[in-house]
Amino acid sequence: MAEKIVICLPTYNERETLPLILPRIFAAVPEAQVLVIDDKSPDGTGTLAEELAAQDQRVSVLHRETKEGLGLAYRDGFRFALEKFSPEFIVQMDTDLSHPPETLPEMLAMIEDADLVLGSRYVNGGGVKNWGMHRKLLSRFGSLYARIWLGLPYHDLTGGFKLWRSDLLQKVLANPVFAGGYAFQVEMTFHAHRLGGRIREVPIMFADREDGHSKMSLAIALEALWKVPMLRWKT
């Protein structure tokens, strides 16, 4: 079974937003296959995902038994999607309505001459909504910190809205992926760059989640603080 594009949606307590994001995705890219990767959400997101999958064959569900971090959820989802669907492209995006699915057609047009397209908050035309100054400074610092340590030219290294060519993603996944939290985003782009991937950025307007709570924590920020330098030292 081959699909042109698979969209990976990691979920943990996203029961309220999952039914809202799916129609927006399919309005933007009707031919997409969506893979929900649920980490045994206590609020029943996994059960709801199965119900939605029963109603629409474009939706599939991967259940993980424990919550081990965003990076590991994506890693398992990517490998499952590559094996089951053999897609040409894979998208990673949040389920909490922060990433605008309406940008997907522009990203698909851009990847015609690229291997990885980053949805960027920090290029001309991009930005964030509903963030306090502390969150803005933390995010800006995170991207700048990674750019300096790793010598990368991209403006938004901590963002999680990305469109991959599957062949590049498979090469990246062949490397050990050791970050579990948001440092995973930096790590994946770093490996893609080192492998010679053609990487472009498209502006997005990132809207902070309105339901539930942000999954950013001090532990996740500290993980990025020491794991980013490790990427440079290990290569």
C-alpha cells in the first residue's frame, strides 16, 4: 500500500483537539493519510482515534504503551508509517492546533526542489500568537543556542512542523536518535543537514494551544541545554 503523503500526529490527552485538526488537514490535503500516534492517553484520545479511523479510512492509529517523550513517539510513528504506507512524503505536526494545516499545500510546493521543509516562526512572515514574553524568549534562545553550537543556518530549529522526503528521513533514522524531548527537533534537522539534505523554511503563524496545557517543562528545556552540545561532540 503506497501513499504519497502521511501526516504523523503524536497525541497525549488530545481528545478535544483531534476531531478539530483532522477536518482542517483533509481540507488542505484531501489525499493525505493521517497516522495518530497515541501514548496511552488517560483522557481516552486513543479510543477516540480508533472511532475516527473506523469512520474514515484515511486515518490510522498506532498505540504506544507508555509515554516516553515526543521524540520517541515520532521515531516510532515514522518507522511505522514508512513500513506500512511507503509514502513519498511524511509530515510531522502537533495535534493541539498550534501548527496551521493550511500551510501544507505551500510546503508541498516548496519540497519540489527540497528534501525537508521547516515550518518556521522566525523567518519573514512567520510569528507566534498568545505567547508571553518568557515563552518567546525561551524559544528564541533555544533556536539561537542550537544555531551557534551546531553551525546551522536555519532560523527555527526547535519547531516541530516539518515536511520530509521519505528517502532523507530514512537516512536520518539510520543514525542513533538519543533526544526524547524537544531537542529531538534540533537533532533531526542537524542529521538532515549533515547528510546533505536540501532544507528550506516556510513562514508559519504558531498559535499557542487553547485547550489543555503546554508540554514544555523545565526538564525538557534542560535536556536540550546539554544534548545540543553533545550532538557536536559526537560527530
